[in-house]
Amino acid sequence: MSVPSDAAALASALDAIDRANAADPNLIGDRPRALVQGERATLWLQRLDPHASDALVLAARAHHVERWTIARSSYPDGRAGYLRWRRDLKAVHAAALGALLAPCGVARPTVEHAQRLVAKQGPQGAPEAQMFEDVVCLVFLETQFEDLIDRLDEHKIIDVLRKTLPKMSAAAIALAASAELHPRGRELLARAAAVAPDPGVA
């Protein structure tokens, strides 16, 4: 049996991730949300770094894989419950990604690196970790921000943005201006970006 080329293995892996993301019962328009988010992540990554490593390409595409299998409502209310949910989601993403990539011929070190990225393990200031965070934040602004505008008051939305923007690089913040946002969302984003970051935000 021949060993697949890196390009063939990557294409097979992306197809496997897309099939998994297509199982998301939550929709954006008439398409599975995780599938849309994976596609948008790929597009943002191409703009940020057209020469991104295979591990980063795979992590971006799979950043919400099987997210829908753990509902936030299954955890207690409050910050402690939220943090537990986020921690468990990272483990789910990493395990699902490993299982999806195993039959695709992707080199094991690449698989492990992609798993570390989706689990947000290792120094968050590292270049690829920052790039991954940039992509995740940009996808959030495009696909989830508008829902927050409908549910939260203006003060809380600005607070969310003031916690999101410090996670992003200057290049990603600049790109955010070209995100597909509702005019109200664009206005709020500009206002939050003009305010100094909250010093209490990690």
C-alpha cells in the first residue's frame, strides 16, 4: 500500500473534518454551524498566513468539531461552570481531531501538534497559538457576535468585546474591520476597539 503524499493526506483530513462538522444540528442559515465556522476559519487563516503549517490548517478547520456534543446548559451557571465547560470542550476537540486524522495518513507529529493547538496547550504567546486564537476570534465575530447583540444589552456586549480584542494580534484586529458584520455590530466593535483594554482581562 502506497503512503499518501502530504497534500493528499491533508486533503483527506480536511474532508474528514468537514464531514464531522456537517453533523452539527445547529445551523447558520441552512448549513451546519460548525461546518460554516470551519470554512470561515480556513479563509481567515489564508489571509493571516497563506503559508500556515498543516497542523495549524487542520486545527483551524476543526476548532469547533463536536462542540455541539456538550451543551453549556449541562454545566452549572456562573463562571466556574463556564470554565469547566470550556476546559472539557478543548479535550473533546483534541480527541475528536485525533480520531478523525488517524486514518488519513497525516504524520503523527502533525496530528499531535494540531491537537495541542485546538486544546490550547502550551505557551499562548507562541506564533501558531496566537494565529489560532486570531482565527477563532474572527470566526466568533462573524458567526456568533450578532446573536449576542440580540440577547445582551450594550454594556455587556462592549464588555465581551473588551475581553475578546486583547486576545487578538494587531493584524487580526485590523482584519476584523473587513468581517461580515451587521452595521450595529461593526459600530460596537469600533467603539470597543477605541477603548483601552480592561486591565483585569487575562
